[in-house]
Amino acid sequence: MQTNKQTTPKIYVACLAAYNNGFLHGKWIDANQDAEAIHAEIQDMLKESPVCGAEEWSIHDYEGFAGLKLSEYESIEDVAEYAQMIEEHGEAWALFAKYVGMDYATKEAFEDAYKGEWDSEEAFAENLAEEAMEIPERLQYYIDYEKLAGDLFINDYFSAEGAGHKVYVFSH
């Protein structure tokens, strides 16, 4: 089961020949390495199987993927890419990937869209307004940042709430 703990992305890969013969044989593998290294660790695990000639495997568990769901037969190339993005960008990338879809959650797309971590959409709107123009202190009390945020998040931006009520903001 996927947990919300912030840990290094790992996968538990099980030998299907052993599993089908009533044995539990597998290995936890650090997913934050290139796909070739993960494949090599899978082959080593299969060689140690209690069932001779074991060749098939599947992912039976995983952790540290910031809420992303992996399938039993997820491509190892994809697993390595997801782990790298999570190590580099954390929960923000995982939430972005859930929103736009895994096929569109490239490094370039994320970096273009990501606007940062905020306490709220209103805090983002206030910061954006202050960066865009100099607002005299006597007028700051008249600006309704809640309404401004509402307008911004209709078409131009989207947000995703993460652990600890962090709000990650992205442009469309």
C-alpha cells in the first residue's frame, strides 16, 4: 500500500514463479536509479528464486511515490522516471502528474507550469499582485485577494493541495 511518508521511492518486486508455487520471494529495490540498474536487480532476485528458471516478476508493493499509483506491471523505465521526478520535485510533481496525466507530466511541462508552494490560493494571488504592481499601503486593505484568486484559478492557474495543507500552484 502507498503511504504518505516522504521516503525514497522503492518498489517491491516479486518472483511470480515462486509466488505461484506458494513461496514469497522478492526484493525491495531503490527506484531512484536508472532503469538498467533496476532491471539488473530484478534479474539478480530472479536468479535467487527457490523455483528454477524463474523469469516473470511483478511489482507487489511500493512506497515513496507521493500518492502516485503504480500497477503490478508498470514499466521499469517509467518507474525510474517517476522516482527521479519525485526525488527532484517531491509531492508537487506527483500532484501535477495526477492532474495532467502521466503521459503529459514531463520535466519540461512541470517546470513551465509550476509556480511554487503557497499557504493558499489567496496568498498566491496576493504575491502575484504585489509582483505585478506597486500597491500603496493605504490601498492594500481594499483589495479582495479571495476574489482575485477566484478569477485567476478559473482559467489561468490550477492548484493541488498536498500534505500539511500546502497548496502547489501551476499555470495552465
